[in-house]
Amino acid sequence: MFVEVAVPLPIDHPFTYRVPSGREACARIGVRVLVPFGRRRVTGLITGIVDGSSLGEREAREILAFLDDEPYISPAHLAFLSAAARECLAPMGEMLRAALPGGLPRRESPTSPRTETVYVAPAGSPDAALTPGQRKVVAAVLEAGEISSSDLSALVKGGAGIARRLVAKGILAASVREKSVTLAASHFPEPSGALVPTPHQEAALARTGVALASGGFAAFVLHGITGSGKTEVYLRAIEQARLTGRQSVYLVPEIALTPQLLGRVRARFGEGAAVLHSGLTRAERTHQWRRIRAGEVFLCIGARSAVFSPFASPGLFVVDEEHDSAYKQEEGIRYQARDIAVMRAKMEGAVVLLGSATPSAESIQRTRTGDATLLSLPERIGARHLPEISVVDLKGQSARRGADRYFSSALEDAVEETLSRGEKAMLFLNRRGYAPVLTCLDCGTTVHCRNCQVSLTFHKQDGVLLCHYCNAKEAPPERCGACGGHKVAQVGIGTERLVAWAARRWKEARVARLDSDLGRKRGFYEDLLSRMHSGEVDILVGTQMIAKGHDFPEVTFVGVLLADLSLSFPDFRSAERTFQILTQVSGRAGRGDRPGTVIIQTLSPEHVCIRKAAEHDFHGFMEAELAEREALGYPPFGRMLLLRLWGPKLERVQAAAEEVAEALSRPLSEAGISMLGPAPSPIAFVKRKHRYQILLKMPQRFAVGDLFPDLLRPLRDVAKKAGVRMEADVDPYNLMV
């Protein structure tokens, strides 16, 4: 008996192994095995049973051990992962590494679980006299009922040590238990009383309810303006799926959004939800994955990787803010979680609900072709109005100096009035750091990264120049490296400089900042959310992180400093992305009882995406955008495949790219596929690697997985022999690198 085994390595095909005599019953699809691989022993996964006659005279090595009595992943889940790998043109082993916690671990669980001490207080008051510290510890234990040593130490300095001494005196009781995985969940209480859905929410839920009850595939695009109650529709749809006995996957675009959502979900569903995202430790991720696989929960919340949740029978996939580019994985396997969710829903006979205030062009086109049904939430909850948006032309600001040139008098006055009323403001600038460029005013030389073809960004808080591509750090130079001059100036503005300017301008205001530099710090995001909800922040400055899904009722003004930044990218999606971010960040204003206002500062006030965003005219913008895309054959009216080649030697990368292009030219021409390139990438030198690319434009609905896996496999080997790596990015979102 022979089996095919996938190993978690970047290899395009499985390997055939012989099943030891007498162990045939153990050879089941989805079971982990220990196999010899070259001179090593590796963990693999059985992906198929094969006929030994197909081997010919080749010798198959024998499996060393079976690691599971039951499949580690189900055959249905394995079939989904295999289909996803084929669609993404990725090796199955790489897909297993991306989808499974720790890839394929050799052992199912740690040899000894982590434990913690838990303290409880016996009934009645302690008779012994207590020190002030002991009284604090006893009070904390009494209030909590039971409390772990780590939580106790967080509340009372030295609390764990004090508690141990109180146990010795018989004042407290202690026990040891397996340590549970802690997951950050912001406090988000459910509103008192039963929420009554609006007529539009009821209509949307009626459609999802019928689809879920039918047990077949259905796709919906939920277009709900900001503040219209999309989250409530998601949660009620999850309840609908639960009543059918099936599970739900709830995707959010950013890891940072998960704690706020988890708090709300826990208030609604208790402990029936698990969380999966790359921000968890390996132990946390493994623990959550096992709960899902074991059927202990009915809901998984997370960022893009949660689409791989090992539910036995998923019935609903919710993709919140489905337009967000964060759903596109840009390293390793290049997958689009939204599209993978649609694929999995089709395979599982499930419902997929794609929600956004600014649905993507791809999703709107799905509704036009009948591949999805459009659901609308055109009104805000509580009959609140959308904010009033004004556009300010920045071309008249050139006479102002320094950071002042980025602030119009209208924006300054609006912030001043907002603060005087005791309300809160947001200032949006989609550029982090203090200054994006350091330039010599004598010769015009800009300080660039030695590893990449990009300028370094000055981060004042850390006192360094940072490359946002390779994370290289340098000390700011005292003089120009080209001419020796001392006039090295910080040019431009980022969120760090904006915070400093706002704090100087409004000295009494409490100013905070949220961007990826701070958001990645563990616990920072949750703390900032808490401060915002408690009214401890007057002005919140940030990048696009402040635009996503937040509901701060006291925020009544939003100022956009430079709306043109994303318009300058050489990307066919730049207008769509600009419209989406302007609409999303504007939607943070006026979500409470008081009306909101927005000022958008721009150098391109007549651009269609600026005008339509100011008019709250999504459909008008999308009509213009889709017409332009169709004329050019860009997605969603065609598909694209980007082949990137990179290596340390420029001449080898160029030669490999030309050889790949020549080998592809004939089969692509026969398939009706056009090829652009090979050419240097827009940023041709990143992390000390030279980069070339080939862009393929394919017909709409082209089945990438039918043609390219076999076509590209030998070409990867050609590049590898030249010391060059080649990767495929299906339907790319980032053409810059």
C-alpha cells in the first residue's frame, strides 16, 4: 500500500511512501506521519492513497511512524486547503504551514500543561490582624471570587507573594489549575434592553435566514453606510447559523480590531467564540485551533488567517470591511482572504456575507453578474445623519511655513470649535513617522536606505531613520553625505509630527496617536480604546487604523490633512482606495447624538473620488470607476497574475526573467493572455535584492489553477538554478514592490 504525503516545505508536489506491512488501517487521509526526507526525518500529512503500479521501478521509502489515531484535519478541510493552494499557485506544503498552527507539529500537545495558582477566600471575615497590603489582597480576592496569582500581582504590588503567606496562615485557600490562554477583549457591554432591528436590518436578515436554512451556497454583499448597524446584522446572522447547527467564521481586516469585537461578541455569546490571528503566541493559537477542531465553539473571530479555521461544518462566513486591502496576504502565500472565503463557502454549501460601507469594485460586480445579492442599510441607526463634508483646496497654503502649511485656517477653526464644545476630534494622516524625507537643502540629496531603493523616514520618538520596507535603522546624519553641507532638513509630515504640532497648538487638549508603530505594541490598542471610551482623549491622530470600525459617540469632527497621498500611487486601484478611506474616516464623525462635520484638505479637489466622497455618493463613484476599469480590462473585468523574480545579482535576475517570459510567450498567447514585461519592479531594489516582474492580464473568470501550476513548476526550477527566486501573486493588490 502506498500513500502521497505533503511535507511543510516550499515544494510543488507530494511524495510517495510505502505503508509498513500490517499498518494499512492507519493510512487515512489527513493523518500526520513521520517520514524520511533526504537525511532528515520530517512530519508530513497523508493527502492521498495511490496505486503502487504507477511507481514503475521507482523505490518508495517506508513511513517511519503514524502520529494520529484519527485524522489531524478532516478530508473535507484538506480538500479546501488543496483547492486554495492550487488557486494561489502555492505549494501544498506552504499552504499547510500557513493554515495550521506551527505548520505540522510532531506532537499534538505539550508534554506538561502550563499551570497557575488560583486563590479564593473562605466565607466570613479573617480574624487575624492584617497589614494594609494584606487587606488589599484579601479585598481583591473577595471581589473577584477567585483570582490567579498573575492577575492578583497586576492589581496589588507583590500580591502573589502576600497571598502565599496568607494561605500559610489559613486566611486564603489556593489551588493549582491548567493555565488558560488569555485573549485581550475590550469591555463592550451590550445595550440595556433588547435591540429592535431597523426595517432594513430585518430585510437583510430575512434574506440571510432563508439562505442559511436552505443549506446551500449563497453570497451577499451588505452595503451599509457608516453607523448603519452592520455589526448587529453580522451577530444576528451568526445566531441564525447557530440555530441550523453550523458554525461561523467572522473576519475583520486588522488584528487590532479583534479585541473590541471580541468584547462585544462575548457579551452576546459568552465563551462560544475562539480567536485566530497571527498576533497570538504559538501556544495561544494552538489552543484556539484545537477548540475549533474539537467543536467546543461555534464561532471563530480573527484576521485573514482565520479563514482556515478547522470547523467541521461551517455555515456562515462574515467578511467585515471586505474592501480592505489587509485581507490580501503580501508575504509567503499570496492569498486574498475574502476570495478564499467565497471559495470555501461554495465548497461547504455555506453562506458568505461581505459587508462594507464602501464595497470593493469586485464585490459590486459580483452583484451585477448575479454571483451575489446586494443588501442595503442606507440609514444610520437612530435616524442620525451622515456628517457634513467640506473640501479645502490646499494649493493656497504654499506661503505658510513648516507644519503650518498642512493646516488650513478652516481646519484649525473647526478643531477649536469642537474642543470648545467639549467634543472630540480626529485628525487623519495616512503617513507614519515624523518626516518622510531628510533632504539636503544645499544639493537636494535625499537620505536613502542602503538596502532598498526608498528614502528613509525620520522617527523622532526613537531618534532614528527607519526604512519601512526592510526595517533598517540609521542615526540621522549631521551633514550631507554628498556635499558635506549642514542644511539637512526634515521634509514633509507624518503622524508623529502631527501629534507634536497639535499638542503645541492646543496646549490644554489631550492628544493621542494610533498608527502601526504603536498599534503593534501588546496592550497599547486596548488601552487607547479604553481611554477613548472614557473620554480621556480630546484629539486622536492616526493613520487608516483610526478609520476602521470604531464607534466613539463623542467624536464630532474629523480632519483629513492630505487626501491626495494614496492618489499618487501608480496603481489602478488608487482612486478606489482613496474614496474608501475618505468615506470610512469621515464616518467616524457624528455617530452619537450630536451632528458631525468633516474637512478634507486636498490638492485635487476636482478629482472624482474626492467629489463623490464629499457628496456621500458611493454609487456615483462606483459607476465611474467600473466604467474606467472595463475600458482598460482591469479587475473585476479581467484577472491579473504578477510573477516576481528577485536575487542578489542584477544580471542573473534579468536573465532569468527574460528566460521565463520567453518560455511563457507561446502558451500564454494560445490561452488569450497578454504579457507585460519583463521589467524592473517599480521599487527595483528591496532588502538588498534586485527585482524584476512579469505582469499577465487574463480574461475574466480565467481558471488560474487549471493552467499555471504545471506551467510554472519547471520555470521555478530554471530560476532556482540561476540563484533567483520566483513567486506568483494571483490578483495582486500591491504592484509597487
